[in-house]
Amino acid sequence: MYIIDDKSFYQPDANMVRKQKITLRDVAEMADVSPAAAGNVINGGTGKIRVGAEARKRILEAAKQLNYQPNMAASILRGGQSKLIVVFIDSFASYRTLRLLQEIERVCAGSGYRIITSFSHDNIANMKEDYLMLQRYGVSGFICCAHDYPDLKDQVTELFSGAKNVVFMEKPCVPDMPYVQTSRRKALTAMIGDALQRGYRRFGTMHRFRTAISEQALRKDFIEALRANGLTPEEDLIFEYPQNLPNDPKVRLRLAVDKMILPFRPDFLFIDDAVSTVTLRHMLAQTGTEIAIHGGNGDPLFADIDIPSLDPCYEKTASELLNILLNPERRNERPLIEAKYKKEVYER
């Protein structure tokens, strides 16, 4: 028989109460550190308390095990940070940028940070609105992957000039700003050298209109890789999509087939993205044309269609972006992340 007025019936178990509300002191006890040190790592501190790498790791692991939920508002009022990092992404971003976003989220989580993504396309007004609004929430900083807009350089410069908590992915038009740069030159040099040994002689590629900094870099890397192998670049085999062409792979590639591939007959093509590669292979099959194709952005789809791709080292790039953002003394550094060519991948 149950006695519903027995006080013990209503008395909650102490462990149940503890599980319902985990405090910072609980995390500190599990990690064997002071509450101040735990608060510095989890809630963001003023920088007066130094926490070693091992202690930081224990604190983050304890918070994860206990499912500790920090009070963000209280942290900001105490002069801390929100432990939030904003990533600006173009809403038309390619696989390369979206894959990097995954790594940014992963390395941020490993350091106790969460990310917020702000999507826009050719719309600096929206970026400015998000930038100013999120500043008020005490975000720890901004990683900008959406700034390569040739027609909007003045607006981008005005928005970010002099910012102390922004790091860019690839070199921006804004002077004196920190950024992480990537290169495919060494990997392309090795790839083309290997292809030469296998008997290929006519190397081609396709890229978007070169007013964008990223497209200039891709074109330059490819040309320098050819020269490094003793080859003279053939302009007829380096196809540039017209500026106002629709953003449709079929339209772009049909033009490349008609204007470059069929008339000039490359025997080897470098195509950065897998979607274009799949579309092109279908088009070439219809014409009876066989061309060796290699990719560049590490999309798993390349493996599915049995085409090798370079390793862009997304994890290393994301780690450098976060390190520069969180360490002001590194703001003058300009890390260069080289893609990797793995010869064994190509020996099938």
C-alpha cells in the first residue's frame, strides 16, 4: 500500500537533483581544477587565468560527460565571451567551402567553441547587419569565407577594415587583415609529373571568370605546375567560363566541350569539383571521347566514380583559422596550406 502523504514519497533523490542541475563546480571537481580555471575554459575568461593544455582537455571532457550547460548571458556580463564563433559563408558555396565549414565546426567544438553560420550571396548589407548584431552578443570572433566578390570590393573593405576579431579564408581585398591561404601548386606539379610518366602530354583545365581571387589562384597554380614540369602552357587548353554564364554545370561544360575539348583534344583534364566531373564524363561518353580526369577538392564522390582527387587538408586549414582568430599575437602570420598529392591513390 502507498501512503501518498508520506514525506519520503516526495523527497527527491540527491543524485537526481545533481543530474538535473550540473554546476561549474561539478565540472571543476571532476577535472581536478579550480572553478575559476573551469570557468575560464568553458565560459570564456578575461585572460588573467592560464590553463594548461592537459587541464583544458580534462575540463572539456568533464563538461561533456556531465552535459554541463553554461550560462552564456552571465558569462558575458562577467567580462567573458560567448564561446561562439561566426562563420560567413556564401549561400552558393562550393563543396570545397562547405567541407571546410565541417572541419571548422569540428575543431571549434574540440576547443570548447560553437559556431554560428551566416549565409548570404553578393549581399554585403546582410553581412553587415549580422556582423553588427552578433558583435553585441559577445561572440569570440568571425571567420569570413564569403568575401571574394570582385564587384563589391569597396563595400567589403568598408565593412571589415580595421576589425580586430576577424580572420579570412584566402587573401581578402581588405588590407592588413589576417588570413589563411591555400595552394594546389605543389600537388598539381607532382600530379602532372606523374601523368607525364604515364604518357600524357596535353594538359587542360576549366575555371570560372578570373576576376575572382580564387579563380586567379587556381589558374596560376595550374600554369606554374605545367612550367615546373618543363611544359609550355597552352592557352587553348585552359578554358575560362564567360563571366555572365548561368550557374548551371551543364551549360558551362557544354561550352567547354564545344570550345576547348573537341577542337583541341586534351588527353588529361584537371577539374576541381566532382559534380562537373560527373556531368562532363556523361557528355564525353556521348561523343566517344576518352580523357583522363583528375579532381582537386577531395569530394568523396570522386572515389565513387573511380577518379583520384587531391587532398586539400581541410582539417589543417580549419585549425589555422581558429588559432589565428583566438591568438592575437598571430595576426601578422599568413599560413599557406599546401594540398597533397598521394601517388598511391592514382596507381589503380
